Amino acid sequence: MILLSVIIKSIREQLRNYWILLLTISLAPLFVFIYYLIIESSEPQYDLLLLNNDKTIAYHDKDINFGETLINYFREVNNDSISFPLKINISSDEIDAVSRLKNRTSDVLIIIPERFSQKIIDNSKDIEIEFIGDLTNISYMIGAVWANEIISSFLSEVTDIPKQFVIKETSLGISGKADDFQLSVPGLLILSIIMLMFSASMAIISEVENKTMLRLKLSKLRAWEYLSGVGIVQIIVGVIAIFLTLIVAVAMGFDLQGSIITLILIAILTSISIVAFSLIIAALTKTANEILIVGNFPLFLFMFFTGAAFPMKAKALFHVAGYPVSFQGLMSPTHAISALNKIMIMNMELRDIIPEIIALIVITIFYFVVGIWAFQKRHMKVV
């Protein structure tokens, strides 16, 4: 009977600490579900963009353009075999094509040279085809390998002999010379801001735990006024955190690229977003201990599924005005990391990250609306 009493008491204590129980039993199943969604939405497919600069020539009273023939060959191979996970697109403007690479709507740009047909007819061995892309992107690497195989097969069929060609590889920004450390820093900079999740939540909930929230409510202080005041301080903390992280990275050999002003803008927007999300956590909890437990759920998601801890790319679920939206895109740090990668790795400018900025603002507004409403209902409602 004593053993039974201890068991019943332990069950009651466990149910009383329901957040710990929920974290213990649900974290692994949650990650199984999330991995399933990510894998389902990111089946291998590599987007090849073909730009034909080949000039048509007359040969044996016929107009010949082997560039067009190569493009048709790509299409036929892709349609006839399920073993080629390629999506073939055609471009007629190199500037637009490079822009699509930078916005990650395509993985590899292949430029067929002007004298492609002439060199094939002359049986030249110095046929040069340009491959452009982010050399650090695994999608570029695999897509380029597939394209190389198809082009080699095409040249062998056209000339009836094995034909070698020269690949001219052009990298976007500094992707051709960036090492693993250089590539990891943008995500780590945003990770420093993600950690605001705990700081901001505790700054807010401390008033509830210390019983000072009652005085604030009686003073007719409105939720948005209180939360804005706390939020401004946390934004300053976030900016300090990201610059301290950047200073350490530079000291360790990081080659800083891009505008500092743009970096500050991204840091401020991301800090606001994390503070807004912290309102939701604060609304769900009543003590600092609960924050340390509940906060682990979004912290794991924001760290491992936005690209903060390591690079991650998921296939777009849909597009909004040409901007891809994925499962990870529902979390604001995803867009902040994408913006920093464009600035620091691709050497792009402020106008190139406008879609990321808009996405950050929209998600932040959503976080604020939900967070202020929930916090008002849970902690600032005067009965």
C-alpha cells in the first residue's frame, strides 16, 4: 500500500509539472513529424537554367544551331528518364538569369557560347561552356554534375566520338573561395539574436512572477505600452549580441562583406521579431522555470530548422510574388539568414533583400498581434 501511495503521489506531482511532462514525451515525436515534413517538401530536384548564345551558321545548305539542339537534348533526356531529377528552364537574358540564381529560384546557369556550332563542325577540342552558380550550394554541385554528363553525352552523339569540353565555372559573390567557417557565420549571427527568446520572455514574465503586474494593471498601463518598453531594451541587447558575435568572428578570420548599415537593419528587424515571438511564450507561462521548459520547443526549431546552426534548404511549398515560401519560412530567422547570406556571401545589395525584409515584417506583425492579444488575456486582464 505504501508503494501504491508513492506511485499515486508521483503521478500527481508529474501532472502538476505538466510542461516538463509535455517536453519529455513530445519532443522526439515532434522532431519526427518535422523531419517528415521537411523531407517530403525537399525531394531532390535541381533547377537548370539554359542560356543559348550560339549563333546559327550555314552548313551544307542548312542553317544549324547546335545550341538549340543541345537544349532540346536536355529536355528529351529529362522527359525520358526518371533518373534525372532536373527541371529545365530557358532564359534569353543573362542579367535576369543571374538574378534568378541569386534568389535561389534556379541552381545552375549554363551559358552556351556564341561559336558552339562552329566549334563542333570544326571538331574543335576547346569548346568552353560556362557554369554559373553558388559554388557552396549542394544543389549547384549536383545539378552541375548532371549537366556535365548530359553535355558530354550530347557531344559524343553529335560527333560520333568522345568529345571533351572545358567548363568555365563562375561563382556568385565569394562563394567560390568561401570556406566552411565563412559560410557558417551568417547563421551564427542570427543565432545570437534567437537567444533573445529567453531574455525577452523572462524580462516580461518577471513582473508576473514577482507580483508587480498587479500594480502595473492598476496604473491603467496598457499591454502594448508595457511590452513596447521592455521590447526596446531587448532590441538593444540583440544588436549588442550580434555585433559582439561579429567581432569575435572577424577576430577568428571571418572576411566581412557587405554594408554594416544593412547588417544593422537586419539585426534590428530580427530582434523585433524574436521579441514579438517571446510575447507568445510569456503568454503561455507564469514563471521563469516554465519559460526555461517551454522555450526549448521553439528554440530547437529556430536553431536547427532555419539554417542558424547549419545550412538547410527546403523545397518551396508555394511562391508569393515569386518569393519561395517553405515550412522553415514560417519562422522569421529563416529570412534573416537568407538576407545575410545574400549580403555577406553573394555580395548583393539592400534592394536584393527586399523580399526577405517584407517577409520578416509580415511575420513579426503576426507574432505581435498574437502575442499582445494572448498576454493581455493571460496576464493583464483586470478582474
